[in-house]
Amino acid sequence: MLEIRDLFKTYDNKPLLRGISFSVSKGETICLLGASGSGKSTLLRMVAGLEFPESGLILLNGIDLAQTPPHLRDFGLVFQDYGLFPHLNIFENIAFGLRMRNVPAETIKPRVAEMLDLVNLQGFENRKVTDLSGGEQQRVALARALAPSPRLLMFDEPLGALDKSLKEDLLNQIRAILHKTKIPAIYVTHDQDEAFTIADRILFLHDGEIIRDGTPDEVWTNPKSAWVARMLGMGNVVEGRMQKAEGRMWNVTTDFGSFNVGCKHRHSVGEKVSLLVKQSGEGDELKLKVEDVLFKRDQFEVQTKNGLVIHMKEAPKVGEIIRVKVQIECLA
Ligand code: ADP
Ligand code: MG
């Protein structure tokens, strides 16, 4: 098991990562989801041993890796730009890590063939890197990373350079291979669709910290933070003010009315809170005045006077009052 414990990393006196802790178990794929510049690649480079934190520990099966150089960590890396050796053919690219470990030639040959089989590129041994499409190159990069049976696989936005249709295909292949080999993996992306497809557990990286950690299902049903709810486009995130409580039921006022919201957090009277307003078949009914209507694929996105955005099958008229049922949750 890989365990990251309280990592801190600073660049130019600015904290980039602050107290990052998580673990990856055998057979588990965790996904680090964060905006560009949030420190995802830096975190991976530290796990790989290519860069060092100011403080914190990286442990593998309880052993601190601080003194273990990158090539002795036995971790496989797959990058966005493939990083294949252009002067070597496909066979030699995949054999590279095995040769570095002095694996005998008679073992290397069938192992390379096995890896090509796994990524669906049977018979590609003698091809040149430059003759391959982007998707094929990335599959070779994956085969190269897998060949030495790494103890951990790390993916840094591996689909970033590929077309949309190819992306989906390759993502499903990676997912199948990770399930089959049971190699623990850290998959880094800024794309939430990718994260929800591949992850057993998603970690949201924001402002240097992991602000939410859970299975895709847990995160979707309970985002727990305004930032996560916004990032996932789950509904309207609005401000409310707590008025009074009866047990766990709070009365909260908003720009579009006052409501009773069940809430497990601790709040005080007058406190400002973030609320998630989700359209729903049942719940509180709102009357909202239409300000603008935008066509969005199979539905209409309706901007209302109170700032809420509502989705409707039929386009209302600007100025019209619409009735919408919503569920309101307190985010924190
Ligand atoms: P991400 O992969 O999430 O896009 P990175 O880890 O590549 O983010 O980088 C996060 C930020 O850290 C960058 O915006 C940059 O300002 C800073 N950074 C990364 N590497 C260095 C470096 N070697 N020297 C100085 N600053 C760096
Ligand atoms: Mg990056």
C-alpha cells in the first residue's frame, strides 16, 4: 500500500501543496482531479522521486521512500506526451525497463509480446514510433510502463493529447487493464468525466488541499463543498443565511425565499452558508421570473431574475413566471 502523509511543497515562497495525505491500496485506482496549475504533476513527481517535498512522508508498505532513487521505486509512469524513445522501435521501447533490470533476453521477448497483446497491438514489435498514431503511441507507453510489473502506476493526463472518440476508447482500455492486473494506480486529470469513469476513489485538489475524497457515488450524492458542487455542475450553489433551528432542521433565507433545510453541520444563528439548489421532481416550489433563455443540446437553460439557472424541456418566454421544484441542501 502506498501512503502519502502530510506533504508540503512550496515554489517561490508560495505554498503549492499543503498537508496532502491519502493512500492507495492494492488494486485501487485513485484519481486526482484538479484545475490546471493546482499541483497535480508536482505531486506525481514527488511520488516518483523526481522532486522532493519540504515535509511529509511517502511510504510504500510502511517503508519511507525518501532515500530510494526513482529507478529503484519500481513505479511506472505514463505522461500526456507519451515520452517514447523515437530512435527505438516498439519492441525496444517496451523492453527498455526490463533491460535496465538485466532481465535475460529469452524472458524479455515473450514479455514484450504479452504486453503488446494486453494493449491490443499484437505484432507491432518492429514498427517505428513515428509510424504510430497518438492513441497507439500511448498504448505502447502503457505497455512499456507495465512490462516490469511496477508496484504502482501513475498517469499524468494520459489522454490530454487525444481526440474525443479515441479518449473514451483508451480510457476504457486503461480501466480494464488496471482491473485485470490489480496494479494500484494514481490517475491525474482535470477532466471530471475521465475521473468518474476510471476512479475507485476521487480526490479533489483545490487551493493546495484535498477538499473532498470519496467514491464517485459518494461524491456525487454528497459533494460536501461549494467548490466541488460547482465543479461538477450539480446545480445552483447559492448563499443563504441561517435564521433558526429546530433540531437538525434550519430555517434559512435566500434571495428567492425562505426554506427549511435539514442539515448535519453545526451552525449559529445569522451564519452565512452555501446551499446547493437541485431541480427535482419533489421538494420546495419556487416561482421565478425568466430573464434569458439559452438553447443547450436537448434542453433550454433558463436564467432567472434571482440568479438561479434552471433547465427546461420547453422554452419559456422572457418575463414569464415559471414554477420549479427544487431540493435544497446545505453544503457546509
Ligand atoms: P498541474 O499539473 O496541476 O497543472 P503543476 O504541478 O504542473 O500543476 O504546477 C503547479 C504550479 O507549480 C505551477 O503553476 C507553477 O507555478 C508551479 N511550479 C511547478 N513546477 C515548478 C518549478 N520547477 N519551479 C517553480 N514553480 C513550479
Ligand atoms: Mg500537470
